[in-house]
Amino acid sequence: MDTLTVIKVGGKIVEEEDVLNRFLADFSRIEGYKLLVHGGGSLATKIATRLGVECRMIDGRRITDAEMLKVVTMVYGGWVNKMIVARLQAYGVNAVGLTGADLNVIRSVKRPVREIDYGFAGDIEQVDAHQFGLLLVQDIVPVLSPLTHDRQGNLLNTNADTIAAETAKALTRYFSVTLVYCFEKNGVLRDEADENNVIPEINHEIYERYKEQGVIHGGMIPKLDNAFRAIDAGVKRVIITQASAILDNKGTIVQ
């Protein structure tokens, strides 16, 4: 079975010019089929502030009202996505920038209102693995922004980690898939104050123990939850690492 590497790169990396360029140069050297999912970082917040659009976050999750949806679409689906595509073309990668609405590749539902109304936030229902496969076998590299749609005419702001995991899971039908989460740390750390104190491997048992002890907390929990769901669904391995290490197989391996 052919190999596929699905890489999610965090928004903070996207915003740092030199770091992003080094990452994209390394990404271009990955062998086999590949697919990139990017976040948006704080750029949408900066642009929204300039435009006078209120920014609201609850527990690290953005409240996406109608005006904020316009901003994130403009920033994530526009500037960030097309800038990455253009730079990959410069590295010889025939990339195409997509939202979930393009080719109907990712369909979501608007998150139901419970304790919190997240507005136009999407929970993924379906990934079209066949459509992605048609692109990949033509050596076209999809670059996905964190936007999906509900097939009712609405775009939805969608967590990039989840997009990467769900896309990786769907593509196990056709490929041997490795999912890589890239961010600014060396991996999952035992001590946030020590960048070199990386947990090399995590299984379900270790994960639960570290959560109880408070070693793993905050935004790392949903990232690892996505990782374990991907493994359970047939993804070969999940690596959590620094953007500069995607060619080195360093970081934390989830199994």
C-alpha cells in the first residue's frame, strides 16, 4: 500500500516567516504522497480587531458569529492558504488550496447550541476520501484551510487538528497513513519548562495516567484525543513534534 503523510501545522508557525519557510522546504522533501492542513493562528484576531469585529474566545475556542466567519474565511481560506500554496509551488510542489467546500471534500454540521453557542463552528460528518485520492495520485498536494461547509450554503470554522485527524482516518482506505501534528514544541513534554523533556511514546494507559497527574493538560488533551481516535481508526502512527523535525522522526509517537 502506498504511503501518505498528513501533516497539520499550527497557526503560530504560519505567522513566523523564517520558521514557515524552513517548514515548507522540509515538507517539499517528504517522500510519498502528502497532504497539509494548516491553522490560522492569531492573524484572524488581529485583522478582526482592525476591522472592528469583536473577538470572543471561550476555553481557547473561537466564537464564530457571522462577521467573524467573514474574517476567518478571508484570512484562513484566503491569505494564509494561498500564501502557503504559492510558496510550495516555489519549492516544486504542485499544491492546490482547498476549503472543505471545494469539491465537497469535507462536510460538517453546525455545532449544536448547548451551554455555549459557538456560532458557525463545524463538527465534521464526512470526508470524501475518493476525491482526495484522485488528487493525490495525480501528484497534486492538497493544502486544507480550517474551513468546512454544511452543503446548505454555509461555511463553518472547523478545528484544524480535527480536520487532519478525520482526513487521515478516511484515507486509510487507500493509503498507509502517518499523521503528524507540528507545533512550536519538541513533542509532548513532561515539564513545560524543559523543552528537552519529551515523552517519546504514549499509549492509552500512559495518557490517562498523565492526565490524572496533570502532566498533560490544556490544548494538548484534544490534540491527543484526536490522535488516539486516528490510531483506533487505522492510521499507522501519529507523531507530535516540532515543525523543524518533520524529516527526523523525532518527537512523541502515539500508539
